[in-house]
Amino acid sequence: MSDAVAQHRSSASKSLNLVVMTVSDTRTLEDDRSGARILELAERAGHRIVERHLVRDEPDQMRPLFQGFAARPEIDAVLVT
């Protein structure tokens, strides 16, 4: 491993604040297995789930969510399934 990579890893956050968003016209939170699995794996790895959303596969519904997430500095990443 290069010195730059080692330095980056040593200063990187060990835990992230995440949003999990499932895009589907047919799923509900109760039967969203992929979103539930992402949530489970992320929490097991030590990350925090800030929010979980299920949104229809419509750009006009997704766009405001992404814009809102981008405006919130406490959110490190949005995981989309």
C-alpha cells in the first residue's frame, strides 16, 4: 500500500451517515429486501442510517430528495437500490 493510501485511510472517517433509498413502483418498506439488506450490512459495518426512503421510479419524485440530501452536510452518502 502506498504512503498516500495509508495516510488517506488513517484520516478517513470510520463511520458514515447514510441514506438508503429504494426506487421501485412495486415495493413497500415491508417487502423491500434489498433496502433491508443494505441497511443491515451498513449498520453491521458501523455506519449510521440517517434516513430510509422508498420512492417511485419517477425522476420528478427522486430529484427533490437528492437535492435535499446534497444540501445536508451531515449526510455522507446516499445508497440507492
